[in-house]
Amino acid sequence: MQRNVNTLERAFELARTGEFDRIGQIKNRLNREGYSSKLVVGRYLSAQLRQLMRLARPESYCLPSDRRTTLRRDA
């Protein structure tokens, strides 16, 4: 564990790093760092973490469905 950060704060920090694609990966890291990943539950929290992970990824790693722009179809 580091500094004075609780489990949920650390989960949000990890989601913002761009290193993770899935919540399970964040939970594994939390466990390795001495936090209890059992606190990272719930639909709303999971959605928040997934959104942060998506936004933290470099654009080149985003899936087409994640991109905010749409491709124009040539007629």
C-alpha cells in the first residue's frame, strides 16, 4: 500500500494510467499492492472505471467502437 490512499481512490488512479484494459487487471494489481479488491464492485463503479480506462488509452489502441469520431462512407 502506498501513501494515504484508499482502495477506491487507488482503483481510479490505476484506471487513469492507460495500462489496463479490464477491471480484473486493476483488481489483480490492487491485491498485489495490498489493497482489498473486494471493494471494487457494482455496475456504476465498473462503468466509471471502464470509461477512465478507455479515455486513458492512446488513440492508436482504441477499438473502432471506442472512437468518438465516425468514419464517413463514400457513396
